[in-house]
Amino acid sequence: MKIEKIRCHPQTFGEVNKKYCDLKQSIKDKLEGHFDGEINLSIKLYLLRSRAEKSDLDNYLKAIIDAINEGHVINKESQIGSIFIKRIKVDSPEEEGVEIEITSV
């Protein structure tokens, strides 16, 4: 399952607020399908240059993984066998977003 770029303002777990909840909801709204076995995640995180240069990638993962779990795409987080995440620096807020690809193992 591949999700087209979700237009949103990516939020880290440390920024739990309305924007964080909006990010999770945006991802859940785009999710389709369900996986019972092990999966691999491939994530492209499009961030403004100013944010990308001072943000830790792992802090963005919590919202993405929570959305996949709460969206019932997986039964439990332990199904995730591997995670690939790439930071892509963009120049405008309109370019920010997240792409997620989920593949079964």
C-alpha cells in the first residue's frame, strides 16, 4: 500500500497539540487495508529547511506509527519489522507533508 503525499504540517511527538492530532487524522484518513503479518515502512518526510535542520527524525515517527496503529492498518506496533525514513528539505510550507509506503513481508 502506498499513500500519496499527505499535505500536512508534520509534527513531532513533543508537540502534542491540535496540529499533532491533525497530522495523525490526516494519515488515518488516507489509510486503506489491513495487515496481519510483519510489515516494512518507508517514509518520506518533507520538512521546511528551517525545521529539517533542527529536528530529529525519530520524533516524527511516533505520530506516524500511532496513526497506522489507530487506523487499524496493523494489529500492534510489534508487526513493524523495519522502518526507512528520509528527510527531504523543502522551501515552502505548501510543500510540507508525509509519504508512507507499507509493504508486507
